[in-house]
Amino acid sequence: MNANLALDCDAPKAARQRRVMPKMKKINKRKSFCAGWLFAAVILSTVPYPCVAQDCPDLKIFIKKTAPELKTWKDIYNLYKSYPGCDDGAYAEAYSEFVVHTLATQWDRLGELIALTSTDTNFHSFILKHIDATTDKDEINIILNNSRSRCPSGNDQFCKEIGKAALGL
């Protein structure tokens, strides 16, 4: 290795550059690539997210106090708007439990839900997403039957969407 190094130092400058320059170009490309990723990471870390874990209500309080206090579609809508990014894990399960139970036991209040979902398409999607298989199967069947036989006039499309969600489609 020392012999190669000595030979390299003794070589004419132009010959050394021909051997070294391709290696330097590779190194510079790697540095540019890494610098690009670093720049992207820094920029993305400054983008505000709608809700990060520390912005979500304490999970124990949410499960024991907040979730049981949800009584109306307006209640869940307000909670959804207050914590838009808190929709995974136990939070999502609590939302699903409320949505499915309320649709199964309070179908006569569907008009309130229709009013909220017709003005907020994200909430519309949120509701449909939370009609899922993690909840009570009997209540899912009630929802399916209600969506087919008790749909309020003029809301056939929404009832079909509820029925598809209940079927897991």
C-alpha cells in the first residue's frame, strides 16, 4: 500500500487527477444525494401536522371519560374537529364503537348525521371508515338492515354507503 501511495505521489499531476477525479465525482454525488435527503428531512420536520401524539387527549381519560360522554352526532363531530389526527389505535376503536352503536340504536337520528356529513366530506369519510368489523356483529347487522329498509327519503346514496361499510366493502 505504501508503495502504491509513493508511486501515486511520484506520478505526474495529470495522471493522478485522472485516477482521483472519478472517485471524487462519486463521492460528490453521494454527498449531494445525502444533502438532498437531509434537506428534505429538515423541511418535512417543520411542516405542521394536524395532530401529533402529544396533542391527543390522554388515552385513559379519553376511554374512561370522553368516549362515554359522547351522546350525539354533534358530540362526535366536535371531538373529531378538535383532534383531527387522533384516529388510530384505541382512539379509532372508541370512535368505531360510538359510530356503530349509535347507528344501530339511534337510527331515527340519522338526519343529524346527514346534516353534518353533507357539509364536511372528510367527516363523511370518517364516519364510513368507522363502521368496521372491530365492533359488535349484531349491531353491524342492524345497521345493514336499517340502511336497506329505513333510509330517510332522498338519502339513498348515503344509506348505500353505510350498507357497503357494514358489509366491509
